[in-house]
Amino acid sequence: MPETVRFAPSPTGEIHIGNARTALYNYAVAVQTGGSFILRFDDTDVERSRAEYAAAIEADLAWLGIEPSRLERQSERLAFYDAAADRLRAAGALYACYETPEELERKRALQRARGRPPVYDRAGLALTPGEKAAYEAEGRRPHWRFRLPDGARTWDDRCRGEQKVNLDSISDPVLVREDGTYLYTLTSVVDDIDMGVTLVVRGEDHITNTGVQIAIFEALGAAAPDFGHHNLLTRADGEPLSKRDNPLSLTRLRAEEVEPMAVASLAVLTGTSHPVEPVADLAALCARADLASISRGPATFDPADVERLNAALLHEMPFEAVAPWLAETYGVTDPAVWAALRGNLGRRRDVGPWIAILRDGPAAVQPGSADRRVLEAALQALPAEPWDEGTFKGWTSAVKAASGAKGKALFMPLRLALTGEEKGPELGPFLLLLGRDATARRLEAALARAG
């Protein structure tokens, strides 16, 4: 059955790889079921929401390959929330409270001192019209709490199995702030009803909130959608990722030219029964994104895995995937160049210096005196063209026989002469790219420097 899912970020900062996890799992459900994916900005907090953050989130999702079926902004839907709040007030389920933050904290401190849970005492329900008028005369404005029903709410979680939240141990949640703006707890429910959301996939930190929201669905006369709560990506110290983890933001990773599928693979596969490995395209990754495979334990995230997966992805990336970029950036159209260099890359941009070495030659490197016999033997044994995949092995065998050098003593002088670097791509394919004339010139130059 097609599922309607949504990703509802607050545009108050850059989203990070943990947020990508939520977005990707929702998108995977839509892809798997032929359903729809709604991008819905929770931007009712007018002081903190920024248009530039919303634009960055759209760009980040597009970079990952996520294409929303529908885009909504909660700031444009205030009339829907007004109507829902009025219905709840009329039913006696939403009531006015006038305590200041300081007064509420004193109440909580007193409850804790008495060994009681710091649950709101519903004092607002007992206020008379006169008391409310007196508070209004003082300049106070009410915040509005939802009166939770008694008992527990349960659901069969798509990720975690049966879940139960005891509403008796939770404070009646504030749904409307003093300034009249709405909290996500209400707006999310109203939108899920109106937009026909059938499944909500989000982090496990929302489990308690889900019990509350099921009660709000009921109060508004609607059936709740299904829920799935995935584990959260945590740092090595056990702390969850946050918008303060700027190095892990998608905007930063995108600017640093990390491959989107390295980020997507890590976001989806960490903390599951699947190996954390690079997946080349989003369709294949969506096929692996099984909610039932997600562990109930924490998903420890190592930022070094970004580098590991990125390199592994590049090492296997076909020329067709980079051909337009290589042509535009470096004027390279030969697939053999990418095939020879990709195994040495950590970032795509790392290919640039190697293309320069291939075209322009190495920086001057002074060979050691012991290298001279290797270089002389190499120049003498350089075979005539045409060359093929067996040329390098035959050539180095001849150099070994003539010079007596082997292992590092054989290959390092050749690598330095041809590339100027102690490490780099395999010399066999690199030699084929150079050709005989360029190889001879580099060996001659290295011999001249050797004196």
C-alpha cells in the first residue's frame, strides 16, 4: 500500500547527518511503496526560523537525491491550527494557564524536594473567571495546555515493536505559547491529519511525544498514523548529534565535496543489521532501508567513517558518473585517466594534482646516489611501443635483472622519477597514460638531477 510520509525540520539551523537519517528513511518508505514524501517546514517559531536555512535544507536534500512530492510551510497554515485550537478549547481539552517560567520552576523544585515527579498540577483548570481577569490585568497572557486523558497509549512501532506511554506521569503539554504561536506538538498532528500522513518515521527521542500526540489525534476525532522510531546517531562520547555539530552538517559536508552517497550510506546503514559500506546509488540504498533492521540500541557514529566511505565510493566509481565533471573541471575525457587515478583519491578534488603531474611532470626530486643504477637500467630497458597492460611488469623485471634492485629499492626510484611522490596511483596504469616519450624524458631528467 502506498505510504504518505513527511520530513518536518525546523529551519533554525543547518541539518546534520542525523537529520539526514530521518529524511532518508522516510524517503525510502515512499520509494518502496510508491507513495509520497512531504517536506514540511516547522517554521512557526518566527524568531528563530530563517528563510536561508530552509533554502539550505532544500538544497541539502536535493544533493542527497531526495525529491519531495510536496512542499509545505507551517507558517502558511496558521488558520488550520487556529481552528484546531478552538475545537480543543470548546471541548474543554485546552485550558489557559498563567504561571511564569519562574513560578513553574519553583513548583517543580518543590515537587522534587517532596520526592514527587515534577508533573504540572493543573492549577490552570481551577482558575475562576475573576482570577483569570486579575492575571490579565497584571499584563499576563495565558499559555494553553492540553489536558491529557487518563491511562496509557500504545502502538506497534515499525522499528521497535510494541510501545507504551503512560500519560499519567506526563505534564499536560503546552500547545500554544503566551504570544499565541503554536508548538510542534499540535501543528504536527493537525498537518498529519490534513495531509493524510500514514506513517511517521522519526527519532526515538520522540517516543514520549508520540503518546501525547496520539491523545491529540483522538481529541480531534482522527485516527493516528503508524509510527516508527529509529535509533539516533550518537558521537563516540554517547551524545546525540545536534545543530551545533557544524562539521557534520550537510551544508558543510557538501561544501567540502564529500560524495552524497557516502553521507547517505552512512546515515542509513549505521546502527542496523546491514554492514556500513558505500552504496553507489540512492535507489539501491532505499531498497536496503528496512525499518525492521534498525537496532534498538544506540548507533555510534564515527566521523572518520565519512572519509572511509567516501574513499571507498570513489575507488569503485565508474567513469560515467564523473565524466561531465572531469571534462568541465579538468578537460579530461579519457576514461583511462579516471581508472588509473581513482584508487588514490579520498575526495574527488584530489584527482586535480595527479592530473597536473600526469600532464606537466613531477616537481624536482633529488634521487639518491644508489638510485642511479636503477634509473639507468630503466631508461635502457624501456620497451618500444605499442604498450599494453603487461608492459610495466616486463619492464620492471628487466630493470630488476639489470640493476640487482628489488622491492622498495626498485620501485621507489621509478615512482619518484615518474610522479615526484613517494605514494600514489599504481605505476602500471600510470605508465600507459604517460607513454614512452614522456616516460623517457622523466627518467632522463631524474638522471640529470642525480648527477
